[in-house]
Amino acid sequence: MIQKLSSLLALGAVALCFQAGPVNAEEFTVGVDLPLTGHFAKQGLGQMRGIKIAVEAFKEASGGKDSIKLITIDNESQPAKSVAAVEKLASQGVIAITGGYGSNVVSPASEAANKLGVPYVSSGAIADSLTKRGLKYYFQILNTDGYSKPVIELIKTFKVKSVSLIYSTAESTSALAKDAQKGLTAAGVKVMMHEYEPSTTNFTPIVNKVRLQDKPDILLMVGYQNEEIGILRAAKLLKPTVKAVVGTYEVAVPEMVTENPDLVQNVFGLSLLSFPAEFPTPDGKKFSTIHRALFPKEDFGYIEEYGYAGAKVVFDALLKAQAAKEKITHDSLRDIIAKTDEDTVLGKIRFDAGGLNTEYMQHIGQIQGKKVVIVWPDDQATGKMVYPGLPW
């Protein structure tokens, strides 16, 4: 009887072990600093989906042995609240922080993380100046050249004489606009600059000035989605005599095709993804498969790729530390992240001494009917561009 009871207890213990998972399983707590409400809420929610996809990819890569626990704080699209979010996450013992959107929001948050000695990998800031502050613990997967060069190269293919550039005075958009101005001017293109404050809602005066005074070949917009919609509405009303309209952030994306079809036909914009989306690379296929499983009703968006890639850098560093059987601390993880050299759905990620991913490069898409067609560079093109071509 005693022997039978001992056997049953032993079997029960084995069963409990299986239910609990691998004995050496480890859960890593990672902080997420994102704008889930406020001006950048749409982008923050997109990044959050990408981060969740990266969590599932991590589980697969670890063979189900390890897991990620996310602690997410909404910074409400405000710099001060982003700082508070980072400080709270650090107090809760996160091993690293990812997320962030908008260079002006990420800038003070990354300063706070650096003071606290917590690695912060931003997936939504592009201003190169952020990585020139000597911050040991800050890393940035996006860069300004990755946005300005495609726009410059596209417009150079048009062989035009003049461009009117309408841009937001926000840090990242202003930097991108000035980079584009410099590159186009060097190529012999006359660039006429028109700035506006991020709070601007009426773009008719600026577009009318472009129409009556500038009379450019190309209208170039450097702003965020809501602002570019405002510019396009004013342009459709006033109909300046241009050959093409080129945007930057969040123009050649699925929601613009579905929500603003009357405004965006033939408009060019930065876009990593065609629509319907195609994912030819191994990491792209993994991203796509998990995305369909987690978010079957959501269209693919490149903001999700940002969130995924930024989180993947952190999670892959954790996997490398585990494989090397290293003690994982903020400093040891920071050192592994600094040596990142991998192919992701965004392309290659490799950081320079300041923590900037110098490999990042956007593509150019054009909205044609109900599709976003990649038209630059040639080796990534999924169709031919329509030029000249206007939305009115």
C-alpha cells in the first residue's frame, strides 16, 4: 500500500513537471514605451502588434523553453510622460525597453533610460541626432538617410527642374526635409521650402502659394499622415500644375488606399510593403505567418515591421546570452545588442558606435487603383510607376 502510494506520488510529481514546462525555463521582463493614445496612437498600436509578433517569434526560436513578459506603458504621445514611463519600467525591473515613436518623444525617454543604465531600442525615431549624444544604452533601428535617399533618387529619375517642399517643423520631419533639400539641390533641382507647425489644419494658403508663385514640377510633402491628408485635400481643390505628388511617412499604405481613395491615386510615398503585401525573405515569411495567426483581420503595415524589428533586436540578444550561458544584466545585454548584425523583415540591422542602424533603407510605393506598387528601387519593384500622374 505504501509502495503504491509512493508510485502515485511520483507519477503526480512527473505530471506537475510537465504541466509547469521545462525546469530551466526563464521569463524575461521587457518594457514597452509606446503612444497608445494621443497624436501618435495609430502608430503606437501598430508597433504594439509588431512587438507581440516578435514575442511569438522568440517563443519559437527558444523552442518554447523561454518566454517574454511585456510591461507596457502608454506615454500618450507626450515627451514628459515617456520619461515617466521609462522611469516606471526601470523601477519594475525590466531587462530592456523597446518601442518609442516620434523623435521628440523618444529623445528625453532615451536620456532617462541611459541615466538608469537600461538598454533602450527605439523602433519609431529617425532623427540621427539622437545617436550623437554619447548615450551608451540607446539604439535606433531607423535613420534619416533611409528616408531621404529614396525620395531624392525617385525625384532624380523624373529629370525635373523644380520641387515645392511642404514640411512640418517637428524635429524628424524638419531634418528629413532639409536632407531632401540638400540632396536635390546638389542634383541641380531648385527646391522651394514651405514650413508649417504640427498643429496646422488648414493647408490651403501654403498650397495656393505653391500654385501661384512656385509653379513647380513636383509637390513633395514631408509630414505625418493626417497632415499629408490635409495637404492633399487642399491640392485636390486648388489643382497646382505639377507632374506628380510625392509624400513621405504613411502615404503609400493600405489604410490610405481604403480610407482616402479619392485623394491618393498615383501619389508616391515611402513604403516597405506592397499592398497586397509580399514577404520574400525568411524573416519576412516568419513575420507574415505569425501576423496572420495573431491578427487575421488586420492589414499588414510597415509600422508593425518597425515594432517587430526593434523588439527582435532585444529578444535575439537574450537568446544569444542564453546560448552562451552568460549572466544577463543590463550591461551584458547592452554589449550583445551593440554587436547586432542580422537580417530582418526591415533588411539588415547593424549599429555604429553611436547606436544608429546605418543599414536601414525605405522603398518607394505608388498607389495605383486599390494597390500599393513598389516602384523603387528597381530590384524591389512589384510594378511600373505611373508618371506623370496625379490624384485629380
